[in-house]
Amino acid sequence: MIYAIEEINSSNRLLPNITLGYRIYDGCRSETLSVKAVMALISLQEEDAVESPCTSVPRMPALLADAGFTRSLAETILSGPFHIPTISFSAVCECFGDRNVPTLFEMVPGDSYQIRAITLLVQYLGWNWVGLVQSNSTYVAMESEHIVQNFEKSSICIAYRASVSDTDPPEKIREVVNTIKQASTKIVIAFAGLADMEVLLKEVVRQNVTGIQWVGSESWVTNPILSPEQTARFLTGTLGFVNPDRDVPGLKEFLLRVSPLRSPRNPLVDKFWEKSFGCAMPRLQDVAGKEDASSPLGQCKGTERLQDITNPYTDTSHLHVSFRVFNAMFAIAQALHNTLSCEKNGCAETLDFLSHQLLYNLETLNTTQINGSSMHSHQDGSWVPKYDLINWQASASGYADIITVGKYDGSATLDKELTINDQAIVWGYGTEAPRGRCSDSCFPGTRMGIRHGEPVCCFDCVPCHDGKISNVTDAMFCTHCQLEYWPNQQKTECLLKDLEYLSFEDSIGATLAGFAVGGTCLTIVTIVIFYHYRHTPLVRANNSELSFIILFSLGLCFLCALAFISSPSHWSCILRFTVFGVTFAMCLAGVLGKTIVVLMAFKARSPKNEAMKWFTPNRQRLAVLNLTFLQCIICIFWIIQSPPYPFKSSTYYPNMLSLECQVGSDAYFWGVFIVIFLLTGITLFFAFLARKLPDSFNEATHITFSLLIFCAVWITFFPVYASAPEKYAASVHVFAILASSFSLLLCIFAPKCYIILFKPECNTKKSLFTYSSP
């Protein structure tokens, strides 16, 4: 501050012909003493006003506040009613941002930016389990609440929260250090004042607590609290955010010129000189001018050279706080200059200005020039939030150096606010960043299972259930795969499911297709045989027209089985059920007609029985067509209103997708089977009545046996079909079609073909009218 005032007084640009003076009070880190000092300054101002009643010249135009929020606020409360602007080089409370305290001006960004920078740093390093140490002061307690809120929003948990103060008894400090030692995390966010951290770190040294990763606030992280050797041992690896270094040209030379000879009445210089050179300043002298020999130390001559020693005082490489003080003084000077400018305010009297004019010029001052450099602020008076990320690193000499390893720029975009040079960071213990997590990360394929009663950062890694995956680290939940997909073995990605359906490539499908083709071929052979021997008595006696209708429908039944052996599609699903229903209805209608004809033939032996007139060939064909048409009507309505459709199902095999045909409408589905079973039942009834009728061409017994097989197959079909997966359900359906078709073909037509081909002597009228069995 003194150097800045001397620079201003020697400047021709700022306040020409005006000399700034100063008065320094030591607040001793006490709010009480700070308030007392401000009262003393105000009292002096009031005395000056009484002595010079004709002038309103204040001797104290501005106040450079003490370090710390509470002291700055207390001083401002006292000086505010006198419209004396208070400049703070360290107070960073957010309450100042909106000019809630109009006479207080801050020279640093608000702490919310530092808190955000710390939060981003913790996130960047992958920590989510940290301890928080804070000061007991009201201000730090408020800012610590902001830290907690920011951490919660960023999913960072606080393992413990401890508070310290330089006025705490030793037992309390030991308790805090014991908490740090016993905690499950070694990451400590120390958002505390310099004096509070000093007592804490001294206890850390006393208990020899090592292995702690400190993340400090700006208030203490650049200050040499411990001795160089202790700093290198206990604080190496410490990280923290500080305002960027700025060069103050000439300051080092000014500091080196300080000496007791140049400041003979400055007790602070005397104490500094004694501590730096290990000597005692002369205080008591006898009349003869002899030196006081009572001091155990050698006498300080005052001519010792600061250039010959190295200490923190002469180190101007990290002027974080000094620069802000220097900048604050130039801000006051610039505002005074603007207030006293003749061009702006006239020149009634050089020093005749009002305090509110100075306040106005400080509020509108957005750029402070310092020897050619500038420090910009926003229009509302708050400074642009920029910080350097510093790292304490042990040097070759055994001391610790402060190295800049990153930057934070609050005016940048979200993804570019924080930039870190990972390779430049030196950790206190180990070559990698310490672990700061309550639980290890959950890798893809698992999810975070929160432990009841514990913070969200403490969790168990739970494997994803079947059908779910997680493809990111620390997934909160597993996601379902789509219907067509299934997780891989690691449950990290969804793979396309294998499709399952009855196909010609399957052994089952190929076997059933072979039987279907074989049945079709046998039917065609039977048709050829019957057509070739159509004029023989056996074929003519067995109602050749109905036989050809039955054989034709049986051929279609065998062929419709092939529609089930393929990938389900819209038309294949429709053909499966409708063609099956129509062809079986036609076949059973023909068998019913043959059965009734046989029964009526024996009932009509008497010439007076005219029953056969109702069963002429034309009426037989018409009856078959009518019954088949009834089934066709049902199928047409089925297709129009709710047709069968292809469907993908994973009900039976979660890792496999079954392609199946849904019936669409259950009513029409059962309607088709009801028609088939009614025809089967009626035919079976008439065949049972005609089973014992004489004559060798009576086929009622064969029809009865074939229909019994037919009923047994289809009665067994339904429960198996309803419970089997699609591939096997389709196989069961095809088997039922083939079994029932073969039963009709073999039981009804095989005996006749045997007689036609191998016993032609029985294919005569004489043989047909005997009562012998064929």
C-alpha cells in the first residue's frame, strides 16, 4: 500500500499537485480492534471538521478495509453513514455483488466462482467422497453452505464436516485432526481463514498426519503457514485456486530498500529486521551513548542488506494479495482523479468535492490502469472471475514451490471453464491422483445399488438383470433392450436376437415337409389309380365323384401343411388357417356324403324306399359345396375383420425371438374348428351306424376308424399347441394336419387301391355282392 501511494504521488497523470497520505491501524485479526480503529479515524475527521468549520474537506476520502469479510463489513457499517467508500481487497461475499452495501467495493471476484472452480476440480479428478473443513465465522459458514449445495448438485458427497477457529481450545483442534485421520477419505476441502488453518496445520504437524490431499481456499493456500521443511512434507500436492499473478513493477526494489535507517520510527520494521537478521534493535542507550548489553542477541546495525538473504518477504513471484492491495490503491486514486477533474466537476476549489461523487466514480470505474496493464470488471462492478490452479511441489532444495498447473475462467463456455495440465501436477503421495470415492465405479454391465441409510456416493454394483444393459460407468439404472435385441454376456450392449421359426432348414421342418410332399404324391397316385380304373365296379360302387372330391381336398390338406414351414408373413399367416379350414371342411363334407350314401344304399334295398332319390349325385355334390361354402364364408369374414398376422414373441426364450402367427380373432378361429368338428362328429355318427352293414364295398368301418384317429389327433393338438413355443406349435399343427390327412387317405383309399392293383379278381360285380371281407 505504501509503495502504491508513493507511485501515485510521483505520477504526473494521477492527482497532479495533490499528495496522498495514509494512516495504518493494526486490526490484529479482531473485529473489535478493527471497529475501534475505524472509530478512531472517524473521530479524527470530526475533530478536523470542528477546527475548520468553513470547509467540508474530509481528511479521509477512502478506507482500505482489513482482510476478512466480517471485519470489512463491520468497518463498512461504521464508515457508511459518513459516505466514506470502503475498498476491500479480500472480502468476496456474494452479498456485495448486487450493491447491497453501497459504500463497500470489492477487488476480487465473488467466492461463488471459487466454489464452482473447486467443484469442477473435484469432478475432473473423479472424486465424490471428500471431507470439508471450514472456519467458525459466519461468512465462511455461509460460503460452506454454497459448497455443500454445489457438491450435492454435482453428486459429490461430504464424508464429514468439521469447523475450526484460532480461538478454539486445543482439545477441539485435536478432535478435528482425529476426524481427518480416521475418515475413510483422504481428500480434504479446507475452506477456512488463514489464522484458523494455521492452528489446524500445526496440530497436523504435531500429530504427524501425512497422506492428506488438501484442496485449499485462496485465503490460505499461498501463505507459508508452516516452515519450509514442514510445508514440503505435509503440504506437497496441495491444490487451490488463487487470483492470477500480476507483476507489480518496482515492488521488489522498493522492498529491498526498506531498512531501520530509512524508517527510524517504524516498530514494524524493527521487528521485521530483528527476525530477518537474528539481531536486536537498540532501544535503550545510556547518556554516553553506550549500547544496551542486556540483550542476548547481537546489536542490529541497520546497514544489513536484504539482498543477502532469502525469505518470503523478498519473494515477489506470487503477488496474489499484494497485487490486489496495489490495484485497490490505484482504483481509489483514479476515482479521486475523476472526482477532482476540472473537465467533469469544475474547479471551484481543488479539494472541494462531495463524498457521494467519489462513490459514484468508484461505481462507474470498470478499468483500472496499472503501469500500462489493466484489470477489467463487469458493468455491475464485479470482477471477471479468473483463477490460477496452483500446486505445492517439493523442490530439490527440500522446500515447496507454488506451481501453476491450470486455470479457471468463469467467462468461458461451460466446457472450457477449467483447463488443467495433468502432467504438471505433483501429488504428495504417489504418482497418481489419490482415490476419493466411497465406492469403486460400477463398470458397464452393472448399475449403482444405493445402500440404505448411507450417502448416494456409497453404493454396491448390482449386475443388470436379464434383458437389460448398461453401457456407461456408474449407471444409475439398466435399460431394456428392444424386442429384437438381447444383451451380450457382459450385458454391455444389445445384440440382435436369433430368429426362431419352423423352416425347411430345420430337421423337424425338413421331415414334416418330406411327409407333406409324400402325402401329396400318394394322393396324386391314388387319384391316378382311381381315374385309370374309374370304370371298374369297385371304383363305381364307392361313389367315384365324392372320392375324387375327397382326394382333391386331401391333396390340398397335404400342401397347406407346407405353409406352416416358412417365416411367418402377412399372407402366409392368412393362408395357414384359412386354406387349412376350407380344405378340411371340403374333405370331411365329402366323407360325410360317402357315409350317408353307404347308409342310405343299404336302407333303400326295398323297391318302395325312395330315400335314395334325395341323394342323387348332383345333390351330393351340392351338399359338399354348400358345407365348404359355409366354411369359406367364415374365413372371408375372418380375413376382412381380424385376419391372422405375424408376431414377434420372446415369451418362451428371452434370448431368442420367435416368429409366430397370431390368430387375430379367437371367435373366427374357433368357428373354423367348430365347423370341422361338427362335420367330424356327424360323419362319425353315421359311420358308426353303418359299420356293421354287410357287403364288401361297405367302407363305414374304415371311415369310423379314420375319424377316430382324426379326433384323437386334434383333441391332443389343442393343449400342446397352446403351451408350446411357436416353432414347436407350428410343428404340432403340421403333424396334426398330416396325421389326420394320412388317416383319411390310408384308411379309406388304401384298401381299395390294394384290391385294384393286387387283387383284380375281386374287382368284379360278383365279388362286390358277396358278404366276404375284402
